[in-house]
Amino acid sequence: MKRLANQVAIVTGGAGGIGAATAKLFCEHGAKVVLVDLPDSPLNEVSKSLQEAIPGAEVICIPVNLANEASAAEVVSLVIEKWGQLDILVNNAGMRSYEPLADSTADVWNQILAVNLLSYVYMAREALPSLRKSKTGCIVNVSSTHAFHPRVGMGQYDVTKAGIVSLTKTLAYEEAQHQVRVNAICPGATLTPFHIKRAAEARKSGIEIDHQRYEQNLLKRWADPLEIAYPILWLASSEASFITGSCLMADAGTLG
């Protein structure tokens, strides 16, 4: 059964990890998928691999920096021009910095807030008129288990992820009258190219995050990105039609 047949979905942060895995499942389940990521990201490679692996997959790429407010309107406009509808928004863009709050600067804070939180606001705002017209309109915001379990040296990231949880609930309350569902997913330790690269950067700053994340969940292992993408697929599907304002913990029972 194609759970997203005839639907159009935007996936931000779509060039790798959780975003690319989500796009794969969405394509397999019949959605037309719009991948959004930075201009220097491997968007085209991801799109090509999806089209080669999934017969009939319809994928387009939009390379933009979502930290720029105008980019959200550009993305949604291109989607409506291409397919005339928008049914699903997966907000997944993200970046990190590794430093104690005592050493943090306004520039770093502004960067991370723009990508991790404000881009979610901008994308939701621009997408909502189309989502309200859809009979199945929904938003899935990718937060983190560390919205609830902050870590040493990642204050800016963790604060934005907590903000996403609050944003999700506010949007759910406000959009219920339009039958638009809004939920968040909080992944735990997930082994993505993004994490591998950033973990190496953290070590240069004297911060060890691999051991912290790995040891704090009950299953004592990393998640594969597909293990996060499947719950996102469910939240976006009609199977979750009575779910809104929720925060799904996909974190193997992370304890703190």
C-alpha cells in the first residue's frame, strides 16, 4: 500500500542522513518529493540515487540557504508552480556548534537560531496556506532527544531543539481549526554523515560526544537514519490522522 500516494512533500535538510532516508521512504510510498538543502550539498546525488533505486520516483531539488527568510517563499512557490499542491512539510534542516555557553558568541547563536529554529518558522509560515487546502496537510518537525536532555558544549543546538518542541505545540493549537496536523520527532543518537563530521570537530574542542550519546540509551547502539524516517513516514500518513501536537521520542529510551 502506498501510504502517501498523490501527495507532495517538502523535506528540508534532504541531502543526507535522516532527510535523505525520509525522502526515500516517501518516494517508495508514492509521494512527489522536494529535497531542500544548501547549494554545496550533495542534493543532486541523492535525487539521482532515489530515481535509480525507485522506479517512477518523482524528485526535484531546490538548493537554497534556509537561514535566509526569503528562501522559504522561494521553495514553496517553486513547489506550487511545479505540482500545484503541498501536503507534507518535514522540517529537518540543522547545524551545530561545539563550545561552552561561557565562550559562545552572538554570531554563532544567530547562525544556529536562523537554521535550526527560524527556518522551521519560515517554512511553516509559507507552507501553511497550501497545507490548509490539502485534506491531509501536516508538518513534522525534527527536534532531538536533547531538547529534554541537554549536553555539555552543545547549548545553542539543544536550546533550538527545545524551541522546536514548543513551536510544534503552538502550531498544532493554531492550525487545528484548519485540520493541519503538526507533530515533532525527537531522534536519539543517529549515525549520519552530519554527526560523524561534527563529532570530529567536537573532539578538536576537547568535547567527546560519541560516548555520551551511545551510552545514554537503553539499547546501547546508534540508530540508522531509516529507523527515524519510518516514524516520520507514519506521522505524515493517514495512519496518524488523530495525532497532532505530539512529540514522538525515537531515542531508544535515552535516560539523560
